[in-house]
Amino acid sequence: MAEFILVAGAWLGSWAWDDVARELRAAGHGAHPLTLSGLADKQGVPAGQQTHVRDVVDEVERLGLRDVVLVGHSYAGIPVGQAAERIGDRLRRVVFVDAVVPVADESFASMWWQGQTAFEARLAEDDGFWVPDAADFDGQGLDSEQLARIAGGTTPHPGATLTEPAVLEGSLGELPATYVKCLLDGAEPMDDVAELLKSEHWRLVEMDTGHWPMFSQPRELARVLHASARA
């Protein structure tokens, strides 16, 4: 059995994984949802991107885990991908759930469709935070109860984590990885992900749901994660 570190994307905390973690534990795995600094129950904690990388690495080391599967959803793919390099032989696999993957010297903002300058301007309008917008969750296979749950739990995301560049020591293509593509959020992976999927170490899994499968299809996502640990 594996030890899963579960990291949700922007605006979310460990609570987002409650349903998935329950399924993983029922299957005999360890499941350790993690809130990144500055979010949810850790609001007010200063955070840059490398803070979030350390959050992940420190959790693995604090718990003394081995056979670790790091799971990064959406934005969290950036710190999780960097952390996967840094935990050495503790890593069994890294799973990117409809995620942005880290690119050396690039930030989340620089890879955003409107670019770093536009993103920084948006952050400045909200005191340095990325504020969730209900429209972002439309058309993603979420019912009214799931939307209400998300709306009740989201918190503004600290902007420095989104504008600071990633630091990579090697090629992500050398890591054992699974990429989960949620088809309601686009039929094809982003170009940088498509390139990584050419590696013999990477696998692609598709889910017929939207960008937040931990809410829309938690049981199915848990099955994907279980299978990834055996890949």
C-alpha cells in the first residue's frame, strides 16, 4: 500500500480531499491531505512558491513516510512537481490531477493565458491575492450541493505563490508520473504536458468530468489514484 500526500489547487485546503481520502483509506492506503501555507486553516501564513514546495517536503519528512505518492491538483502541480524531485527514494509516483506542471524559471502567472503582467495586475486589484470567482466552476460537472460546498470553503490564494518561478534540478520526464486529464476542462493536455507524456515514465489517464474531480467524482478519482500506486 502507498502513502498519499494530497494537495489541492488554488483557493482550497485539505478539506477538499475528505471524500477521496476516505476511499483511499478504505482500500488500505495512507491518505494525508495537506493545506498549503496561506490557505484555508493556514490563512495569514506568509507564502511564496518555495514555501509551498517546503510544505509538501516537510510533510513527507514530518510523518516519516516512504512509498509516497504525491498528488497535485491544478495549481498544486507546480509545488508538488518540485517536491517530487526533492524527496528522493521516498517517492513511488507523482500524480498530476488536471494540473499545471512546473517549468524551470516559469511561474503559474507566466504560463497563464493572459501572461504574467496581466495576472499581476489582477492580483494588485485584490491586495495581492487571487480571489475565487463562482464563474470558474461553471460547466465542470458539479451539482448545486457540490458548488455550495466549494463556495463555503474557498479562500483567497496568496499571489506570490503564483508569480514566483519554479526551481527544477532535472527533467520531470524522468519522474514516475501519471497525468489525469479531466475532459470537461479541455479534451487535450497542455503542450508542455503532452511533451512530458512522450516519456516512458509517464502515463495518461482521462476522466469524463470537470476540473474538480475530488468533488464531482471522488470515488472514481480514488480508483485512479489507487491504480497509479500500482503502476
